[in-house]
Amino acid sequence: MTQMNKRRPTTPKQAAMRRNPVDDLLDPELFKALGDKTRVRLLGCLAKCGRPCAVGEIAQCCSVDLSVVSRHLALLARAGVLEASKSGRTVSYAVRFGEVSSHLRALADAIDACCPEGSRDDMSATCCRPA
């Protein structure tokens, strides 16, 4: 049995070749979903409401066409941020608070594990070095 090398990689290329919990938690779909100010505004409105809301209700949060709001909400649902439910022709969305917060908490923990608080200023911690 071979022993894993516990030393930190010295170059970005070496770091890219290693698997780390951060790799699995950096979900491009989640960041894409949260990377648009209209989607973030819709998510904030829905989160503050605290209950499932129909697309028409959510659309009142911003001055965007209903079809565009519907597409934004569907993208947030595909990313796992929202849960969609359909009743007849009405689609309602609710924030998946537990899943979103646990995912972001796990990502923060993985980043902290890679770069402990004290080593952020310590130039010997290569994963934490400023560019």
C-alpha cells in the first residue's frame, strides 16, 4: 500500500491534478444560477417570503417579463436552489433552505480545511498564496 503525499502542491498545475473535497463542492451550475442579479433578486424575494410561491407572484418582485422569470426560476431549480411543484397549470417554487445552506457550509468548511485561518497570511501555505 502506498502512502499518500500529504505535502501541499507547489504549483497550480500540481494542485489541479489532486482531488480535494473542494473539487466536488465547486458546482458550476450552482454558481451559474447565483451569478445573475435577476435570479439573485428572485431568490431573495422568495427566501424572504418563506413559503412556496407561484411564478406570477414571484414575478412581481422585479420588472422582468413573466416568461423570463419562469426561465430564471427553472434554472435555479435545476441547480438545486429551488424546488418546483405543479398544481394544474400553476407552478410554484420554494427555496431549498436546508440543501443550499448545507452545501455552502460544506464548501466553506472544505476551503477552511485547505487554507486554515492562520495560514492565509503565512506565505508557506501555497494553496493560500495571493496571486
